[in-house]
Amino acid sequence: MAAGGDSSVIRRSTLRQQIADALRDEVLAGRLPSGHPFTVKEIAEQYGVSATPVREALLDLCAQGLLDVEQHRGFKVHAFTADDFRAMVEARTLIIEGIFRSGADQALRATAAGVLISIRRRADEAERAARAGDLDVLIGYDLRFWRELSGIVNNAYISDFLDRIRVQTWMFAVPLLRREADLKGLLWHDHSALADALIQHDLGTAQRLIAEYNEHSLALVGTRG
């Protein structure tokens, strides 16, 4: 009986994560815009599941800053402001600079070759999508690239915090970027150059590329201070 109970918990936990991932993708794609309200019942009916894993998934997304709880009414997609975006870009910059200051060179030397190859592959995929102006594909590969890149320091708190901020910056930027008729050539696309700089332990070039990336991000969505 105990084993069956554990199995049920695992299934519910997995379903909870699947729902959270699916809703996060909907938000990042702009199909659930800022301020969009919904209830647990609506999401449960949409995915054909019970209310419990849906409520848990929605609360997880609230904890990540992606949704807000509306008292007695349900949930809504959080609305980030231009000031929020500038603050998030500053925060992600400080995190990455902290990675560089906390022995990134040593961490890179200790990183398995297969991990570096995977990072380079993610970089190439993200760059191709960026050059093509394919926003949906870019977001997925960009997030994976930065997750793997931050993983070299072997600190889950750093990786999780950076990933959370990167998701939030995409949430703000996507609706603005979709106003452009054609994004080809407009999106930052130096992922591969950044990966090469890190693999070659050229942290100075890596820091320069990230600074250029941040300036590009602020200018592209019109939030430069």
C-alpha cells in the first residue's frame, strides 16, 4: 500500500510540473498575455485534469513571479514594467559577473568536454534562431543555453535564480518584439561567440559580449535609461 501511495504522489508531482511547464510556455509565447485572468477550474478543464495539480502548478508559477493571485477570483499573468525589465537586466548582469569572479576559469577547466560540446551546440541553435528571427525557437534554446552555461559553477541557487530572471525578461520582451513585422537581423545572436570565448577561457571577451548583449536588450525593447 505504501508503494502505491508513493507512486500516486510521483504521478501528481510530474503532472504538476507538466502543467507548470505548459503554462510557462504559453506565457512566454505571448498566448497568455500580461494581466490575463483565469481560474483553476478553467485550466483543469483545458488540460483535462483534476484541480489539485493545477492549483499546485499555478502556485509554483506565482512563486517564480510569473503569475499573481487574485483574492477570491483566481490568477492572472503578472505584468512587468520597463523599470522591472531594467532591474532584471541589471540583476542578471550581476549574477553572471559573480560567476566570472567566483572561479569560472577553474570551473571551465574542470568541466567535462561533453558538457562544453553541449553548451556550444545550444549556442549554435540559439544563434541560428536569432539570425532567422524565429522568436519561439530562440526562447527555448536561449534558456537552455544559459541553464547549461550557468551550470558549470555547480551551484543550483545561482542557476535557478538566473533562469528565473531570464524567463521574466523574456516575458516582458516578447509582446514588444512581436510588434515587429520581421525580427530577422534584429535579435542578439552572439551565443556562439560567447560560448567560444568561455571554452577558450577568454573571460575578458566573454564579459564584453555580455555587456553588449545587455545594451542590445535594453535598446531593442526601448527601455534604455
